[in-house]
Amino acid sequence: MDSYEKLLSKAKKEDTDYHKSGTKKMKRAINSSRWKIILSTLTVILLIVPTCYMLTFAYYAFGTKSTTLMDVSSKTLYITEPNTTLEEMEFDMDFSLFSMDLSFEQYKQIGDEFYPAKHYDLHFVLNDLVEKEEESKLEKIYPKYPTQKNQWIAHPKQLFVEFDNAKEGRILAGLPDETVVEAYISLDKLYEVKEIENEMKNVDLTWAAIYTGTEDEMLSLDGDVVSPIGYPVQPDNTYWSPFRDSASHEETFLEIMKELLPYEKIAEEVSTHKNLELEERINYLEKNGFETYGVVVTGPKSEIESIRKLKMVRLMKIGEVKLWNWAR
Amino acid sequence: MELGAINTILKTCGWLSVIMGVISLALINITILSGYDLPFANAISVWVFPAVFLGVVSLFNKKSRSLGIWGLGLTLFIGLFVAVIFFIGWSIVPFP
């Protein structure tokens, strides 16, 4: 091979090497950008859920507060469900994307003790209650779909009720003396709550239904069916209770109604009531004051029987019955 | 050590930082979407701290800097996420 050919082959080899290294670099660059695209797409996709979760937290902290929804739920139950208490530590809150789960236990006083009555599971999407599950532990279930006549507490002008008062009397008489009873009492006219307290001293007056101008026929001015509304009468010192340290339960009751007014839709969804008609009822109470047409009491069977004989007691529906726990 | 080798190491650090950040994000996504407090949620810091370290290391070279910024950006987002969930969570859940 002469020197010319050597030079030529060397030049050819260099050219091939140059191309080879160029292709390698190109391949590496293509690979690197391919991974960059894959990872950046992944990054964008993976950022969506945590960002939405942060927005959910921000909504429940600065928009409609989670504590507001919790307060609305608990206060609604205190004034719409007779003989109700809730336990602070039993509240459970869980957040998922743009939604919140609230679950809690509702208690009832029967005799001297508090028993679990219902377990609530509320599912909110933002501030809309989209699902409500109730798991009742009660033996006597309050009518789920309220009508004008199926209430357990009736106004004096309501002559017809769906339960049989005489039968309830026979049930009460047939109970053993060693039991404690919860009773729903309808009165013969409107009374001040204090008058009832003075008349029924040997039992616990747990709840009083307050006349708000709509209970004569259980219809609001618009013709909507309403349900009894009222407040717990006995002092409640549990930390969670809206009636804690309340000088006047009547005023606290009115305050709660005013607080619920902007959230009436949520309150109606939480309660079993079809309509709350808060504005109409607040106006009536502010003008006419507080009078009761029915109360819920609990105590020993014999005491409830003697209350049944009072002239002021028009109707009595027996609620829950438990074995003796009256330690007084 | 050759300059080329240092470049390759720093680039690798950048890539690792990004990958670790993406893994941490994926863990956060799984935790949120499953709705449970999964044990590996606590192990996110195991991925985040090395991602921060590797991200900072890869900042020292022009070629790997973009990867380092990317990795650090991811860890910064995760830090923000943890802070928001912790502080706002404290105010929206009024129980201990």
C-alpha cells in the first residue's frame, strides 16, 4: 500500500469514527429528552391531586369552615331532635378531594343515664350535604317523614294524632316498676317552661317544644309542613353543648336559630324536618316570647304514671324504656 | 478526576433528585386517593431529603442545573404541601 492509500484509509476511518460518536451523542440527547418529557408529564399529573387537596383544605379553612358545618349540624340536632346530646370527642372528620365526611354519635337521656341513640355519617361536597346516613339504635323510631299529624308532641289545637293515647297509657301501666321511661307529653294549653318544671319536679325535663306560631296545624304561612322545634331544658355543662354556661336557654335557643338562618338549607338536610321556616319562627318568638305546648321527660315509670294523671297533660307517647338506673 | 466525569456525576445527581421527587409525589397521591393514613406516608422524608441534597449538588454545573432546579422545585412543593396540610389541618379539625 502506498502512502497515498494509507492516508486515504486513515481519513476514511476518522470520518467513520466522527459519525459514530456523533450518532452516539445524538442518541444520548434523544434519550435524555425522552425521559425529560416522560418525567415532566408525570410531574404535572402528580401535582394535580395534592394541589386539589390543598385547595380543599383552604376552602374548609377560609371558605365555608369545617367547624361551621359541624356547628350547624350539631346545633340543628339540639333544637330539632327532642332529648338530644352530642359528645365532642365522638366527632370524626375526614377530608378527601373537595369533600368532607362528618360522623358523630347522638345520645339520649333515659332515666339517669345517657344512651347512644343514633350514629350519623354526613358527606359534604364543599358545603353541600350530598349524603346522610343514620344508624339508629333506638327501639322506638320517631317518624322519619314528618306530616301534620304524625308528630309525638302535638299542639292543644291539634285534636287528631296518629298514635293511640289510651294504648300508650296501657303500655306504661304494663311496664315493670323497675324501669325508667322517656315520655313525649303534649300539654292542654301553652305554658311557660318554668311552670312545667315546677309541676314535674320528680323527673328530668329534657326538652321543651316551643310554640312558634306554626304548630296549630304544623303548617307555615307558606303552607309548608313543619315539625316541633325546641330546646333542652336542663343545665348542660358538657364542653361541646351550645347551651353550656347559658344563663337563659330560651335566649340561646333564639340565638341558635339566628345562627342557623344563613345555613337553613344545610340544617334542613341534616335534620329530619322537611322545613325549618326559621325566619318566620324567629319573628314570632321575638314578638311573642317563649311558650311550650309539649315536653319530653324521663324518669322512673311510677313518676311518669303520676305525671300522666296531671290535668295539664293531654297526650303522652312513650319513647324509650330502660332498666332501672335512677340513682337519686 | 476528568471534567467530563464530574459532569456525568452531577447530571446523574440531577436525574436522581427529580426521580426521588416524583416518587415522593406519587406516594402523596396514593395516600390522598386511598383515603387512608398509609405507613409509607411517613417515609416520604426518606425520599425528600436525599432529593434536596442531590438537587443542590447538581446546581453546581450548568448542564445539570435545570435538573437540579426541577428536583428542588418538586421538594419545595412537597414542603409547601406538608406545611399547608399541617397548619390548615390544625385549624379545620378542632380536635387533638
